[in-house]
Amino acid sequence: MKLQSLLLLALLAVPAAAMDIPESWTTPVEPFRVAGNIYYVGTAELSSWLIVTPEGYFLLDAPLEENVELILGNIEKLGFDPKKIRVLLNSHAHVDHAGGLAAIKAKTGARLYLSKADAELAARGGRDDFAFGDDAAYPPVTADVILLDGQGVTLGGFAPGGTTLVAYLTPGHTKGNTTWTTRVREGDREFLVVFAPSLSAPGYKLARNDSYPEIVDDYRATFERLGNLADPARPTPDIFLSTHGSFFDLAKKAAALRAGGTENPFVSPDEFREFVDYWRQAFEKSLEKQRDPK
Ligand SMILES: [Zn+2]
């Protein structure tokens, strides 16, 4: 992973005041099947994932209200009916990943599953965020189910094509920041998939943060936990996907997939560990700087 592009992203991932929306956040890209029953239906930079089962679909993330028609159009383009979205999931309740949830929930009647802390943030439409205040607001949306750590959400039961997504609470970037994993089949192979969360701390006050006093402990516990998930001695995620296209080289891999080849370019077992290590180091560096400004 290129350091430079990640640094740039750390800046881009800030929901800016007055919302100067980077062009790439709304730039359309051709929707496509990533692996197994997972499809990409987001924009050039902001991810949205459709996971198809015989009993309806999961939609993970609805980036920006402005993108809702584009996302639903992408789903139709792939030959699926957006009305069959049964479950709405979210990586974290910032506008660039949750801004379209209210509109999609209203159109589909899907049930929204959120962690407790991000359900509170989503219910306020992103207002009173511990870092951004009211600067990155979006249409408020109410969760139907509050997720517990380690909870699985299943569609299609245990029948062929049935799929479970598992939620891991990985707070820091938001208080209810959530990592999702699932398994997909490609022919006779099975892959562990991680939908990695945003791990940046864009402009965050890390030292003595009165509106999020446990922020440092939360980030460190999250890095530890994701580090274990990426431990080569354990079942390591084979397919690394994430919230922002440039976190996982979306454009390059999508082009490689289109070009065809023997191995799916999204199968890349080392990248998740590199991603976690990169942000862990960036976090510790920022913290050190804030505690000991030179
Ligand atoms: Zn965010």
C-alpha cells in the first residue's frame, strides 16, 4: 500500500465543515461482483456493498444522501431489485458512510442494525459528533436493532447461499465504529472477508479529550483486536475491503478483475495487516505529538 495515498486519504476522510465534498465521493463507477455473493455498488471513493442471499440482500453502508439514486441504480444495473434489501448495516455513522441510510430505509423498509453508540450518533443525524460537532450532519435515521459485539446477522439461514455477517465493535474513529466479517465461496474455495473500518483520527484531540475521555484506550484496544484478526497464526482475512476505495486500491483491483486472470485481485491476505499497522503507527505518532508538542 502506498504511504502517500494513505496520507492523502487521512485528509480526505475528514467530513469537512460546510461539506466541501471531494469529487471522488460522488463519481460513479461501474458496479461489479467482487467475490462470491459480494458486489460493489458504491462510488469511486466511498464504498457501498451489496451481499446477495436467496432471502434478500444486505446493504453495508450508504455513503451520502446525494449518492442514494446512484447506489440503487447500480443494484438494478447488476440485475437485482433494490426492494429486496432486507438488512441495512453500517461501518460507522459519519455522513460519508451513513448519510443515505434514512432514504434507503424509507424506500425499502429494510431493518437497520447499528452499534449502540453509533445508533445514537445516527439518530442525531451525525450532529454533536465528538470531533466534528454539527459540521457533518445528514438525515437522521433510527436503528431497529442494536448490535452486540460479536453478533452475527444472517439472511437465508443455513441453506445454500445463506450468509452471516459478524460485527466487531472497534471504537475510536467513532464511538461505535464497527468491523464486519463474512465468508464467501468461489468454486470450491472459501474466503474470509473483512470489511475494515476507518481507523484514522482526522484532527482528533487525543490527549485529554473531555468529550471522549476513553479515546486513547479505545483506539489501542481496536488496533490490538484487529491486529489479532490479522495474525498469520490465526485464520487471516483473505479478502480485505474497506470504507474508502483508496484504502484497498479499488480502482486498480476492479480493472484487474475486469481484465480477467486466474487469481481474483481482491484476494490479498497481507494487506489487512499492513493497513492496521499503518494506522496504528499513525495514531501513536499523533498521540505522541499532542502529548509532547515540539
Ligand atoms: Zn469517518
